[in-house]
Amino acid sequence: MKVAVIFSSILALGLMSGPASGETASIYKWVDDEGITNYAGLPPRDTAAEYAGIRLNRTDRQALQARAGGHANLDKAKAIRKGQEAEDTQREKLSRQDIVDQRVKNCRLAQERLTTYSQARRLYRPTEDGEREYLSDDELDAARAEAITLVEEWCD
């Protein structure tokens, strides 16, 4: 009796240690007395079972932990990418704000120029030697038209 118990214990341990150590296990298929199809890793002794063509691979714990670490790295990469996207968005906002500020500044300068050209009776431009060259009536009209165009361009 003791020999049978020891033998069955050794057999059971041998069967259990195979799949747990990263090896593969076969899946068997059989139909029971009630006509229900069953699948299991061990076929029943009293029923004819056939190999189902399925092999079960046990997951290696180290490989699983390595994959879990990979997911952590993936999460870190996503967080970094999200931070970079936020920085890019902030840069775009600042860039847009710089453009708006420049447009406001140019609009103000164009309006000041138009006001000066509209109110002045005589306009001049400085020459290279520091003297003043007064604009003719045609040149003054062209300068005023250009000032109006600049105001229209910069001041929406």
C-alpha cells in the first residue's frame, strides 16, 4: 500500500512539474455519457479521449515581469510625449501671441504715420547730408495712400 501511494505521488509530481516549468501541455477532447464535449489537460481513464490539437504553453514568470516592465516604460514614454505635446502647444500659443503683439505694434505705427501724413501741411524726408527734402504734392498723396494701405493691412 505504501509503495502504491509513493508511486502515485511521484507520478503526480512528475505530471505537475512538466507544465509548470515552462514546458507545454497537451489538451485532450472527449464526449461524456450525456453527450457534452469536454476538454482537459489529462484524459479520463474510463473514456476514450483524443488529442485536440491544442498545446498549452505556460507563461514564464520572468518573461511576464519583463513585459510588465515594458508596459511601465511605455507609460513613461506616453507621459513624456504628452508633456512634449503640452510644451509644443504652449510654444504655439506664445508664438501666436508674439504675432498678435507684432500686429498690434505695426497697426499702432501705421495709424500714427497716417495721422502725421494727414495733419501735416508739408512733409520731408532727410537726405544723406542731413538736409530736408520736402515732398511734392504728388509724393505727399502717394505717401498718404501708402499709409492708408498699411493701416488696412495691419489693423483688421
